[in-house]
Amino acid sequence: MEQKLDIMEQINKLQSLPSQLEAMQQEIKSLRGAVSDMAKSIKFMEDKVDKVKKTMKAKADRDEVKSLKDSVEEMEMKMKQKLEDLGNRSRRQNLVFF
């Protein structure tokens, strides 16, 4: 009798397996959808981060160019002053007749 009960319990468990498998398959499908949505979201965020990096690099490059431009302008002004000073010094010894 006990053997029959054990067999009946096992049969009941086996009969419930298809519905359990169906539930698992549905859950797997929903998880796949969620993973797919997360992958899309991650890709979107990566694209945004890349865009921000490019923007920051461009800004850094602009700042560097501006700094170099300022440095060149300063050097140009110093060179003009030195050139004018040299010109003035070379004319000091000239004689002027009226």
C-alpha cells in the first residue's frame, strides 16, 4: 500500500512537471527581455559617456590652443619690443644734419 502511495506521489509530481516547465520557460523569456533591455540601456549610456569624453577632450584641446595662442602673442609682443629697442640703439650714433 505504501508503495502505491509513493508511486502515486511520484506520478503526481511527474504530472505537475509540464506546468512547472511552462512557468520556467515564461520566466526565462521575461528574463531574456529584461536582459535585452538592460543591454540596450548600457549601450545608450556608453554612447553618452563617449560623447561626453569627446566633448571634454575638445574643450581641453581648445583650452590648450588658447593657452598656446596667448603664449605666442606674449612672445610676439616681447620680440616687437626688442626689435624696436635694437632699432633705436642702432640709430643712436647716427648724425642728423639740418
